[in-house]
Amino acid sequence: MKEAAGISRQPVARIADRWFPLSADGVTVRVPLFATGDPLGAHRGVTRFVVIINGTLRNADVYFASAVAAAEAAGADPGHVLIAAPQFLAAPDAEAFPLDGDVPHWTTEGWKIGDGAVHPERGPSSYAVLDALLAAAPDRARFPALRTVVVAGHSAGGQFVHRYVASNRAHAALRAAGLAVRYVVANPSSYLYFDDRRLTAAGTLAPYPRETCADVNRYRYGVERPNEYVGAALAALGGGPAGVEALGREYGGREVAYLLGEADSDPNSDSLDKSCAAAAQGPTRLERGRRYFRYIQMLLGPEVLATHSLHVVPGVGHDHREIFLSACGLRLLFGDGRCHPNYN
């Protein structure tokens, strides 16, 4: 995995001074969190809970500030919106800061795809952390007026959210509580495919030759050899090919908005995943997103358009702030989600 190898090794500039305590995967930890309020507190007026996942720099503070700016630009009433940005620290951060023993950290790539923390030993999956954060939302004692949950991520955060959609353990409880749940996947470097087929130059689907790239269908790019969290989701769905097919249906049935920058089209971007498995998905982030949107329709049929949509932001490149503060970004995060027509 070659994405932003040097960049991701840089420690964060600051660690959040708010902490979210949780027990996940049998381990009790405290995760740093930037937020407009305590997610475990009572929020009687809050109607929308927005969780923002940062990019490869783990700069949750910068993403949090952008989300707050987007809420203001959208005219959202601060009393009606709770914004949270969990900070998934990595080994370089643990080396640079004196962290307490119950503060988890991951590898620089592992946090993006739901791997378990490397500290504490057998620490929680980064996805289990988000499950715990979202678990407060259905609690009507805390959120009596809550109607909508939005989980959004850009770049590496887009990868995080995208792979989280199908396998997460929080979605069913959120929906059972009558909450609308929207996932916003913005400018990720790669996508999770549910079989070994990729789009050809002719626009058809065909198995990708393993002799060209042995990793093409291994997890994070496909479903082979998944990590423990995703593997458990597959097992719960029956495992094997039937489990993979069911996981794809789960993914297709959840509301997902792909938000791409029209100018995020540099095949030589320093932060672009240039591994053979990522390159099999297309030459740039923009093209990979376009191809994936066609793929998911070919895999699941046109009915997936009832829940999945693709939106291209004119003139914007790989910039989370411009993406989230675009007219479409504001509608997806803080509005009704109605943007311009699907880009096909």
C-alpha cells in the first residue's frame, strides 16, 4: 500500500482535549474527540448528528472546523446539530505525544479500514469505535428529537466510511429507532469491490487477471482475507460466497452519496494509492469513483439508484473543505441530500 506513505508518518499537530470512553471488542479505552457537545450527554433539541472522519493526516481538528463552518454556511441552528470528529491516532502520534495507557492507536493504514488497534494489545477495531459513538443516537433519553444521522469522510476518511457502510454493527439499531442514516463518501483513493470483476475499457465487467495483480481482490480492495471486523460481518451473513453476496446487498440498501471533485483527476497525486489493486479501479480518484458507481449498478441492478447517488463538484480537486462547503456538500451534510442529478 503506497498511499501517502511519508505523509501519514507525520504526527498530528494536536490531540483533542475531549475524550469519548467506550468498551469495544472486550477492551475499555478513551478515544480523543472534537465535538460541539458530549455525545453521551442529553441533547433535547438536536435533530441531526453528523460524524466527520478525517483524511490520512489524522487532522480531526481541521476537519471538525470545516464541518462547523459548513453547518454555519448551511444555516443550521447550532442547537439542532451535534457534530463530532473522532481522532484515530497512529503509531507516529504515540511516539510524539505522552498518551495514557488507555488511549488506543492504530497503524497508519489500519485505522482507515477497520483494523484493530495495535495498542492496547488486541485493541478495538476503528469501526467498533464508530459503532460505540453511534450507539448513543437511538437513546431517546439523550436524543428525544433526533431524526437524522450523517457519517461523512473525505480521502482516507472516505475510504473509512465506504468500507464501514456494509459491515457496521450500528446501522440496524439506528434504523430500528426510526432514524434516517446517510453515508457520504468523498474522494476516496480506492473502493471495496464485492467480486473480482473490474470495468474494462469497453465499459463491461470482466474478472481482473490475478497474474497482473495478486492483491486485486484482497481486503481493502475486495473481500478476500478480510480483517477481523469485516470477517465477523461476513460470518454473520453466512460466510462464503453467500455471505459476500449478502454483504453487497446490505451495502446497496443503505443510503450512500459519492461526492467527487471534478478536478481530483491527477494520476500522479502524492496521496493517491498507486498500488496495482488500486490502479485496477482506474487511474485517478475521479475515474475510480465514476467506475465504482457504474459497477454497483451493474452488480445490484438499477434499483440501487433508490439509495445510491453520485455527485461531482465542478472545479474542486482533492480538498475536503471545498467539497463539504460546496452546495451539494451542504445539502448532504446538513440538508435533505438533494443535489444535482446522478453523474453516470
